[in-house]
Amino acid sequence: MKEKSRRLFGEMLIADDVITRSQLDEAIAEQGRERSAGGEVARIGVILNRLGYLKKEALEKYIERVMQEYI
């Protein structure tokens, strides 16, 4: 069976020059704050969208890409 190399969603966006490392770091920090607060924790793409770094259309495109590659 052929093993696929999996990249994290944020790393894929950086590799494609969609977001910067600092934008991803900010989103990860926000995700950590959500986790610490004990409530619902949003996925990184949703947080990037909420912060204004990733448009909804691009988020949907990358989600579809991930689905195609890994399912």
C-alpha cells in the first residue's frame, strides 16, 4: 500500500503562499486560547477565516483539496 505524506492544513496554506507563518502562528495561538477556555475549539481554517487571513472561498477550496488527497 502506498503511503501518502500528510501535511497539516496550515502548512499547506503556507507552502502555497496563501498565508504567512506569522498568520498561522496567530491562528494557532487563538486556537490555544479557545482550548484553554474550555469551550468549542474551531479548526484552524475557520480561525484563519475569522481573522481575515483566509477567504471563505479559499477555505472551501482547500478543504475540498484535502478531501481529494486523503479520502
